[in-house]
Amino acid sequence: MNNIISIWPTNFIFEQQAPETTPEFLTTIQSIGEEYEAMHPEAHVPVAMRKSNVETTYNLLNDERPAAQLFKRMLKERMTTLATIEGFYNPDKVIFEASTALRVFKPGEYAKPHNHRSVDYVAVLWLSLDITDPTNNNTHQELAGNRLHMIDPISNRSRLLNHRMCWPVSPIPGTFLIHPASVYHTSEMNIGNVDTVALVTNIKVSETVRNYVTL
Ligand SMILES: [Fe+2]
């Protein structure tokens, strides 16, 4: 058949365990992240709910230590690959800007469905967690724990196919995912005994031509 066209694909970069993620790297980058978390206790509190009105966010990519800089290079390399797949004009020349923070899900916590509509791409690197997800758990009902579900952005396609509306990620330490920011996602509850810790990076395509005027 040569009359089939496949349009509007959704491109992710997914590595069950990224090759750079040695146990030493994961431990080091997590401890750097925990330092920043301790110094910025309101980093994840919505602006209107903050007790202080000073800038409270941080960006791990500003840290000069080798683990943070290695992670910055990982992001750059993968984003150049993704830009190529996405069909960017001159993908090698696209400038990305990114902000990385540590996110912690304590036992019993989960991420409600959301997307990151103020940015262009999102990268998630899992650092440590209790692996509770049994293999071959493909039921609709059974909780796997810590699984991230990426939700089909075109939710009414293939209604008569038994397609998967959710694409599940069963993370282990070192699992690395980059997805378009517009894709909704949700995580299953952390049913382990320890925190699930990940680096979440918001990535923007830097606009080199801007002719907007402030109103
Ligand atoms: Fe998210």
C-alpha cells in the first residue's frame, strides 16, 4: 500500500536507563538537588500561596559541579536529536533554554493529570524510587505504583481499535523521558516505602526573532 500517510505523530525520547546514569551520577545529582531544595523551601509553591515574595525558584543547570553539567549536556544532545525528528529547520542551530528542579513524591502522593503548557518540552529523569511495578501488569484496574501515563493527545482517534489511550512508563533509577509539553500526563500513586525522586526540566525553544511589543 502506498496510499497511507501517517500524520501528526507525537515524538518522545525514551530511555529505560540512560547510559550516563551510573549509580554515582544519580546519587550525586540527587544530593545537589536536595541542597537546593533545602535552600528554597517554597520553590514549588504557587506564587499566590508563598509566604515570602522573594524569588524562590532555582535552576540546577546553573550549578557548576560536573554532575549538573553532565546533565545539561545530556539535555542538549537529546534535544538536538528530538529537534531533528520533529522536523525543525536547521535542528543543529536551534537554541533551547531549560530549567531543572528536583521533584519528590512521598509515599501516597501522585501527580494529577496535567501538561506544561507554558513551555515547549519536558524532560524527566528518575533518580531513586521503590520499584513496586510488577512485570506483566497490563490490567486497567491494578495499581502499579509510580507509573507515569502519557495520555494520547488525540484522544478520539482509533475509537474502534483496541489502542492504548495511555502510554505507560515504568521507571527505574536512570529512566529518561522527553516529551512535548502539551501532552497530558499523570502518575500512579507512590505505593513504595521511600520517596520517588526525579529531575523535572522545562525546556523552551528560544525565539531568536522577537518583534512583539509590550502592551
Ligand atoms: Fe509533568
